[in-house]
Amino acid sequence: MKVPILTYHSSNIDGNDYVTNNHVALAEDLHTIARLGLRIVPVARVVDVLLGEAPPASVKNAVALTCDDGSYFDWHDMKHPRHGPQRGFAGILRDHTARTGQPAQMTSFVIVSPEARAVLDVTCMAGRDWWRDDWWRDAASEGVIAIENHSWDHNHATLPRTVQREQNKGTFETIDSYADADAEIRAAADWLNVHLAPNRSTLFAYPYGEWNDYLVREYLPHYIHEHRLRAAFTGEPHPVEANTDRWLLPRYVCGPHWKTPDELESLLRGMRV
Ligand SMILES: [Zn+2]
């Protein structure tokens, strides 16, 4: 088992070329993936295989796709105020399936708190109410974009208050107590389970890709009966292999870990078995 998980951010739109726009990059990368004869599998299936609940053959020569934060650009075709019309990630995936006949699914790790998203929409995007959750249920039932947990409020530095008790914001390394982990992780999972029922949230991606020993060695393994998660994802550039820690599943991030179609191609060629 050697499966790369590729990660995108739909709000990364600083132009309309591969380096400056993750929508352009995703569309191009789907061509590369198809040309190399790789299959796209849901990231949940990678976890199934890791946990011995599906055969390794079901992820042979496969890649999985994820995106983070959960804004409208994941789902809607949108007109960017500076860079014009953008095809949403969902549309890019549907286009790929229509063209190739191959299924293409992505998992979006969303910031769950509605209040946090309303503030982040102003501090991190254009302030046009583009970070609502009114598309999550449609996405979850259609299946092209699965919705999973990226914490309650990202412990984001631009929020006036987060659920981190000492207000040590702008990092996830300070989520190092039961109270903080319960508020950032379990509460977010519960919200998703209530609002997207009958879907169950079972996957978590660390905000900023940051984790600590308390989360990985104590909270996540010992409180499964409370948070009900099966795996957690970082942002470290490695494939998932048979001996990967389920609470530290690595992901390659578009931009930091590859910047051109050629770089992605050589990365993916190294995975083939
Ligand atoms: Zn994030």
C-alpha cells in the first residue's frame, strides 16, 4: 500500500494560472492522474484499507483528493472579484467524470462553527457571505464532495475568541488539553453528525496541519467512544503506507509540495506499483 493524498484549497485564487489558482491546478492534475492510469478513490477507502476493513487491492495505483476549510469555492461556480469566473471544485470533478467515465471524489475538511465562518469570510475572503454551510448536505448526498471535520473554529488567529481556553490562537499545537480537544474536535464532529445525518463524520484534518503528542498519543486514541473518529490527517509530504499511524496520515499540499504538473507527475510516478 502506497497511496498519495493530494490536498487543495479552493480559496487559493491569486490569478488564473497553475501556480496562483488551485482550480486551474486541480483541473490540470486530474488530466495527469488519468494519463498515468491512476484511479481516484475516496480518502475514506484509504482509511478502510489501513484499518484492515477493505482489501489493499482496492487502493492499488490510486490517489485520494482532499481540500480544506469548506468555502463556497469548493462547491459553486463563482465569479471572483479580481480574477473572474471560477469553476468550483465539484464542477471540475464532475467534468472529469463526464470526460473519462471515471469516478472522482474529493473530501472537504470544513471549519464547522457557523459563527467562526461568518467572521473568517470577512477576515480571509471578500466578505460576501461565501463561507456558509448551505451546500454541505447536497454535497454529502450527491457524493462528489464528502464533508469531514477540520475542527470547530480552526483556532484561527483572526477570530475575536476561539474555544481554546487561554486564547492561544493561530496554531493547533496549543490544543493540548481534554477541554480544548473536546471543544475543537468532538463538538465539531457532533455538529456534523446532527446536521448532515444520516452521514457520520469519521475523519479529521488538523488545522494548519499541526498536531501534538497529547492529541496523537492520548486524546484521539483514548476517546474514540466520544469523538468517534477513525483517522486524522496532517500536511506532511508522504504517501499513506501499511504502517502509517492512523492519527498522522500524511497529505501532499498543492503549492508547498508540488508547483507544476511535471512535479506532480514525478511525485505520482514514484508511487506506482
Ligand atoms: Zn485549514
